[in-house]
Amino acid sequence: MLLSACMITKNEALTLRKCLESLQGIADEVVLVDTGSSDETVAIAQEFGCKVYTYKWNHDFAAARNESLRHATGDFILVIDADEYLDAREKVGLRDFLAKTDAEGIFVISKSYLGSLTHLTSAVPIRVLRLFRNGHFYTGAIHEQIAESILKTGKPVVSYDLTLHHLGYTDEFLARRAKTTRNTALLEAELHRDPQNVFQRSNLIVEYMLQKDWVKAERLAEKTWHDIKSTPPSLWPNFTPRIALNWMTILWERGKKDAALRTGQEAIYFFPWYTDLKRRYATFLMLHHQIARAIDILMECRAQGDVKPGLIESIEGSGTYFAAYDLGVAWALLGDDLQARRWFLQAFQENTAFEAAISPLIMLAPNDPQFLYEHFEKRIWDTHTYGNYAEAYAIIGFAQAKEVVSRAVQACGETETTHRAAMALLVNEGEGPLSNYAQLHPADITWLLLGIYKLEQGDQEGAHIALQKAGPRGHYLLHLHQLFQSDQQATWSLLPIARDLIAMRAERFLRAHLHTAQDVDSAWLLLKYSPLKHLLFEVEWQGHSVWQYEMNALRALQQKQYDQTAIWLKKARAVQPTVTQTVMECNLHWAQQDQQAARKSLLAGKKIFPHSELLKHLSALLYTKTDPIQVMKKLRNGTSR
């Protein structure tokens, strides 16, 4: 027998069927150890022919896992949870791979989805050791580990691109299981028994972070990091880099940004190979107005590649496609869309299932249906990415958008992104088609979009009716509407509804309230690469970030208020020089008929940003190319004066 799939369960009826369906044709047997289900879990498992065993829960995950391993008869074991399922495309070649490999352990990808099941906000892919030869057992009551047992054999450990899609960290599952509360209680009990257990300390730090209890997280992380550093580096546990990364993150969240960056520098000195750490450090540098330095760090990540399989779990793509995407964001912040497009494209090419890259990439692409189909759509196989592609395509209004959305629905089914795409196509047709669509496809997202449209048109009563049916985000928007009626300057969060406002072209709403959104910096990229990007310079910003100074300068420049433009540019440059500032300075000097000053500004910008493609393009426009042969002829003829 080649492969046994092993899992432990308790009340997993909601997701177990999808998990077991994904294992059909891949696993020769499924060993399921149930720890006390009161729902249909056991009946579903028996329906699928699983080998079902009962086990009295003793608050020890390793013991429960090992009970399942003891009953496995396959040469290899895949450890999977009931809230996970195998990627349909990637699992196809698994059995052939296992039949040929000499590996003792195999890292696969656990892709944990965050947000609501109906509104997934992000996905975090982590390389985990879940596939290994029979004969190994777990240790640790919680966050159980098996890597050390496998690596002690000295036999090969490799990676295989098999994704386990994990739903356990979505809002619905966290609320249903009180997962973080349960984990925290178990870990605190474990540490009460063994206060010096650094591994479980590191896990408790993570649980505090998930609960956003930054005070407890800081207290425990500071002590743990101090205790580790008081011992020789040769004695540091293999997961020390993760502790350092989390300590840096906690300091940042606590507002201690300089301390966070110092910690990041120190940690990189100790662990220069850990690209997860470098990438997070680069993110904080960008947020701290040190974008050029962040680009250097991200290029180091690219040169190193992803972390090699070993004792520490790592984020898939930190040295490849994630780093490429972050470079795209960095160049977008600097104002060079040519370089940004290059890196977003690189991210997509390295992982065509990387949904974050596809939206800005399509927004920067040419309106050429054949080109877009050949280079993007035909290569997309991931349903989330396909939905994002169709949504971006429809929102920007490219040719043949209706056909693209139809193909996405055929491939992915009806999802939040395909509904958003379909309704974005109907915005210009008016309320009737939008209302008909919402009635034919009743869902939180369709009522939300209809409510936004009605609100934008001034139909407050109709908006209220639609938003009441739209679930939590609809109720949130209703709350905002009531709040703004009493206080136009009230602060609010844009990100939860940003894509929906963009899809419905909610210009009036955003023009009135964008300046008070407390998370506008986080939503900036969505707005920059959207049909509503003009709002960024139409709004009068208070100027708490570089791009806000720059947008104020752009508005002043368009209004030919040149003195005011220079003032805003000076304020922006004092915080962080950018490509955008160089381009606007050149435009300002050019508008004032001072070509020499424009060229001087360009040269200064190219010295700061030698890799800027936009400045190279601007240089070609500002400098007239001269034919050297013609110059020599003029010199010989004495006509060069």
C-alpha cells in the first residue's frame, strides 16, 4: 500500500466531506481517529470507507495524531485535517512522485485562508512537513512536531508542490471553535508544567498575536528572545528565526517602529538565509519611508530564493513570487508603473495561482483581448485567481469583458468575485439590470453592490432595503451612512468594502469620505490601479504620508498653482524621495519654460533611482538624440556654432 491519509476529528461534519472527496483516488486508505464527535462526522467517514477509531481526548494533540499513525499501513503517510482539502490540479501527479522518490519527508503547502468564507481577504501559503514515510511519531501536546524525527534519519527531505487548502482560520471556523481561546488555554497549561519550554512559548506568542493581545505577546516575546540570546548560538532551537520575526512584528504593532527595525537588522545578522524575516523587514522599511532600502532587501530575497526544506516552516514564495510582488508594490509607491508592472508580471509568471498579483497587473495591461487571453487567462487554473482576473477585467471595462466573466463563472461557479464582476458590467446600464441581477442571484455580495449603487444615486430608502439583506458588510455600510449624516469627519475603515465601492463606481461617496478613512494607506494600491484613481488627487489631503503630499502637489500643478506645487513637493521630498516627485518636478520646470532645471531634476532623480524605467523613458523625451555623424560634418564645415 502506497499512501495512508491520517486525521483526527471532532465535530467536523461541515468540511469533512470535501476533505474526503479530495483524497479519493489519491490515498489508499484514510485513517480517522475521532475524539468525541456529536455530529455526523463518524457517519460521513464510514460512508467514505474510512478506517474509524475512537480516542478519548486528553488535551494532547501529539498523542491523538500518533494514535492515527499507529493504524496506518501505507508506505507514506499524509497528515491532513478535516478543514483542509487537496488541490484538485496538483494532486494528480502525487502517486507517481511517491512511487519514485527516495525522500524520507516531503514538504507540501498549507494555504490558510483569512477573512470570511464569503469574503476571503488573503491566503498565506506555508511549507509544512505533512508527508513522510511510515514509522515516525509526533511530540508536543499542541502544535505537535515530527520534523526532528524525520531529519534525524539523515535521509533526503524534499519539497513537492501539493497545496492543502485550509479553511480553519476563516472567521466562521474561528468563531465556531473558539480555536485561539482553546489553543491559548492548552499552551498556558503546558507552560505552567514546563515554564522553560521555548517551543511552546513561541507557539503561545503566536496565539497572542492572533488574538491581537499585543501587550501579552510583547511581554512573552521579549523574555523569550532575551533568554535565547543569553545562550550560545549553537544551542539556539531551530525555530529561533520565527521567534525573532514575531518579536520584530510585535514591536511594530506596539508602535515601537525604530526598535522593530533594529531588531530586524539584528535578526538578519543572525539568520541571513531566512527570507521570511527579510521580506517582513522590507515591508516595515517601506512603511517607514525607506523604500529604496526595502528594494535592496527584496532583491536579496530574490537572489537567495525560498528557504530550503528543514526544521523550520517557511512561507512559500518569500524568495520568489511574494518578493516579486512586494517589489511591484515598492515601485508603485515610488511612482514607477513600468517597474511595478514588470514585478507584478514576474510574480504571476512564477505562480499563476497568486491572486494578489493579477488585479494590479490587469489594470496595467493593454486593452487587447487576444493578448490578455493568451498571456493571462489561458494560464490561470486557480479559481480565486480566475475570479480576481474577471473582476479586474470587468471593472476596468476591457473589450469582451462579458465573455470573460461568463468563462470565469463556467470555470469557478458563482463566487463573490464573479458576482462583483458581473454587476460591475451592469453599472452603466442603470438600476433595473442591477436589481434584476440581485434578485436572480440573491447573496450578501449582490445585495451589498445594489445597496452601494442606490446609495450613490441618492436612493436612501432603496439602499437601506438592499443593505439590510447584505450581511455584515451591508450592516457596516448602513452604520457608516448614519454616522456620516451626524459627523462628516468621522473616521472609518475602507478596506472591508473597498473593492465593492470601486466596482460600483462610488465616486460621490469616496470623494466625500475618503480623506477620513483610517486605513486609506492600506487601500491605496487598490485605488491607484482602478478606474477611480483620479479621486486620489481630487481629494484635499491633510498630508500624513508621502503619497498624500504628492497628490496635493499634482492637483496644484494641474491647476497651474506652481508655487503651491513646489511647497507640496518639498514636503514630500523631506519624508522620502520618489520617482513621482522627480517626474512632477520636471513637469513643473517645463511648465515654467525652464528646460535646464527640468533636466537637472531628472539627472538628480536618476542618481537616486538608477533602475527606474519611467525615468529612463522620461530622459528619452527630455533629451533630443543627436546624430554624431552630422555633428562631425558640421564641425568640419564650421557650422556647428
